[in-house]
Amino acid sequence: MGLAEISDRIAKAETAAGRENGSVKLIAVSKVQPNARVEAVLQEGHRCFGENRVQEAAGKWPAFREAFDGIDLHLIGPLQTNKARQSFELFQSIHSLDRPKLAKTFARLAQEMGTCPEIFIQVNTGEEPQKAGVLPADTDAFVAECQAMDLPIRGLMCIPPIEEEAALHFALLAKIAARNGLSGLSMGMSSDFEKAIALGATHVRVGSAIFGERAPA
């Protein structure tokens, strides 16, 4: 499919939703993609990418940053507390804040380092026991707790259950964000990003539709 077609579909979805073109940020999910594929997308002019693992990003992106200006890197996978400092050094945004211990670590690092990535709180909208994220019923309190630590909470993120209608989860995330005064909604992937845009997504995470199927991890 490729970058150009995905970008065109995003623009059409923005228009259909009555939103300004360019209001949705496309995060090209480059996890476990060969460097040649990533470089091809960089050569097309795209600069916003998503990675799942700190270690993989650390091995991939410093060299790309030397070759290309303006790279905007987003961590979209789960984060271990002991990788938090490294994540601050690598990423401009982190989409997977999901527990108080990690929030306290972020707050300490922000004080020590004098900087902090934009933060999205991951919400487990499907209440799936195997999945990371704050439960919907606990999200308001967690947002308030994070804001009391002066963390730059940009918005909320979710990954809907595969077997359920994604739009219901996008609508729930948008409702929780609105009542907490948060404008950022990181939701929607290759199969459902147009639904997410219709329901207010500000960031969509698209991998295979841009790069092709991922190599095995």
C-alpha cells in the first residue's frame, strides 16, 4: 500500500470528519522492520515513527538521526521502569504510561534531566487481563495523579480487543479524554485508523500498511 496511499486516506478521513487536513499525526510503526524499509520511508520525507522496544530503537535510530533531520520518535510499546531514563533520551513521545510506579519515575527523571517527552496514558478499554493499561474506571484518578506530578500528559492511548468493534473503544477513550481536558487521542492502526479519525484520533499508528508485513521478532 505504502506511505502515499495511507497519507491520502488519512486526508480523506479528516475531510469526511469535518476536521482540518494535517490535524492527525501519522506514526509509521517501524518496529522489527528492516533498516532498508525504514530508510525508504525517510527518503520519502516522513519523519514520525513508532517503536515498541527501547533496546531496538537504541540500536536503530541514532544512525538515522545523523543522516536525517527532524525525526520524531514515539514509544508505543510497554516500558520497564529500568528503561525509563533511556526512553527519555530516545523518544519525543511515550504512549504507554500505565502505572503509578512508572509515573513517579518519569517525574523524578523530568526533574533530574530538565526535560520530559510528551506522555500518553495507556487505557485498557477492553479490560483485558493480559494487556497493559489503566482500567477505564481508574483513569480519571490516574490522570489527576500524573498531573499533580507536573507530568506533560498529552492524552490517552488504547489498543482495542481484536475481536470487538474498535469504534466502541475509540468512543470510550474520547469520552474519558474529554472529561479530563485532554486533547490527545492515540488510537487507530492499519485496519481501523479511519474509524479512529472519525472519532477524534490525533495520532494513528500504522505499520504493515506502510512497510509491508513485519519480519518475525
